[in-house]
Amino acid sequence: MTQSHAIPLPPPEERRRLREAGALTQAQVAARVGVTRETVCAWESGRTTPRGRRREAYVRLLDSLAEKAEKAEKAVLQDPSAEPAVTGHQGAADGAVPAAGPGGEDPEPSHEPPPERPLTPAQAFDALYAFCAPALVRQTYLLTGRRELARESVERAFQLAWQRWPEVARDRDPASWVRAAAYDCALSPWHRFRPRYRHPEPPPSEASDRALMAVLLTLPPPQRRALLLFDGVGLGLPETAAETEASTPATANRLLHARAAVAAHLPALSDPAELHDRLAELASTERLRAAKPTDVRDGSERRARFWTRAAIAFTVALIGTTALTLRTAPTRYEPPVPPGATVLGVPPRVAPGPLSEAEVKLRAKLRSEAHNGPQRLAPQPG
């Protein structure tokens, strides 16, 4: 591993220039090196750096492309007539005359191609979805072990991206924005309360795949996410820390613990390069398909309309409740009823039962005064 990392690599801009000079696409380079197209894109943008055997294969490919480019340049210098044809506007600028066509006829005049029209928001979204969604569904499956939840999380992430498309379109890495949203949705703890996700899904058919998936699901979600981003997707340690919203030392610690746990259960995967290959194989064995981009955009718009109408209905209900309260509330101050005062001389009420001697005397006194009260003064004529 130390020797492979010591192999020098050209700068990211030179990597892309050599690939374009060799007339290769990112998919073709990925097929030759044995990685995904997203990994090659990350290598050419400088976000990640290849490691291990992938680095050696990538360096050999770049060296072969550089040799071919040098041979082509030498051939052009030795035989100027072998210079490749130029476009119409380049030939006019250099004063070159296009060669005659077959049979000596003059070729048709080449016109400058019209300027490319900028993509509409829907077209740009569909391009991002077609580029990221298939691989993101497989990555989310490794993160959760549930196929339906993986598709649902990716669809929800792209719905959020479409709702916030002005922000996502200006982001320096829209794919990373959508991936972080999908991972957050997939690892939400609220899924455990949903009836459809209370029971586990059928495991993979291969025994090795089942063992690796079982080990991944035993890891804590932060460690599982860091392992998938670093060893599965191929991000660097700073990019993994930024996407998981953690510090670089904390992310490195999570990655080391996750690798140690995987190596303890599966010693054959102690090499990070082997672990990367096995993660890619496990993700590719599941035939997971993402929804169509038009369905995702339509679902996002329906969801936005629903919540907008719900917010409007709640606001109207709140305004109506406030108006009703103002209409029925009193307009003047009404003092509260004062509490009752104790009347002296009246015995408290007691429970049924025999009377005491004092109560018997009091009852006799009250009865006697009711019939034989004091004499009343009556007016007499004068």
C-alpha cells in the first residue's frame, strides 16, 4: 500500500486533458480501471485520490494516454500534412483552405455551429437525476439494508432538491447535496415506528453478501455512513467529514472502528481495496431501479401544493378562531363573585347519627324560641 501511494499522479486538470486527448469517456476509463463513473469524475475534479491497485491501474492508463499524445505530436511535427482537420471557423482564422472532397469537388462550406442553449431547470434536474439516482439507490441500500426504503429515501431527497432547485443548482457539488439528503432521510429514527418497516426484508441470496450486509447493519449509523462514503463511494477524509457534519478526527475514528469491526467478522476484507470491491459488488447484485425523473418532479410539486394548502387552511382556521374569540369575549370588567363568609351561631352540618347532649339542648332551645319568642311591641291608638 505504501508503494502504491508513492506513485505520482498528474494534477486533476491533466488527468481530464489526457482522457479527452485519448477520446475516452469517463465510463470507458471507469471500465478499464474497475471503478464507477462517479469515482472517475471525483478523481478528475480533485475531490478524491485513487488508492491501492486502482491507483496503479489509473496511473498506467494515464501513462499510456500520455505516450499516445506524445507520439501524435511528434507525427504532426514530422509530417505537417498529417495535421488533423480543423473546423470551419478555426480554418478561417488560421487562413487554411479545406481540402477537396472525393472526386475533386469542393466540400460544402462549414458553418459555425449555433451557440448551445442553456438547459432549462427541468432538463438540468433530469440530467442530475439520471447521473446520480441509480448509484445512490444502491448506496442507500447498503446503508439501510432495505430496498424500498432506499428507493423512497432517494426519491424524497430529489424531491427536496427540486423544491430548492435554485439553491441546489448553484451548489459546487449538487450530487453531494442530494446524497447527504438521501442518507439523512434513510437513517431517520422515525422509520422504526412505521408498520411496513418493523419486519426485516429478505437478505441477499449469496452467503458472502449476507455476511457482509449483516456486519454493516450491526455498525452504528455514523460509523456505517463514514465507511460507505470513504471506502464505498471513494470520498476523501475531509469530504467525508464535511458531508457527515463531523470533525476530521472524529470521522477518522469512526472509520477505524468500522474497519476493525468488519475485519473482526470478515478477515478477508481487512484490506481497504478489497472492502471497496466487495461493497461495489454487493451494491451491484441488487437490481434496484429508481423512479422516472418526471414522476419525482410531479411528486415534489404535488407535495408542495399539499403543504401549501394545509398551511393556508391552518392560517384561515387560526384567523377564524381569533375572530370568534374577539366577538364573544366580554367588553367590560365583571368582578368575580366573592367567596362565602362563615355565619356564627349556626352549627356545622354533621353526618347522620345520634345527637350529643349539647346538640340535644341546642335543638330544644331552638324549638322553644320558635313558638314562645319574646313579646312583640304593638302600636296602640293614642
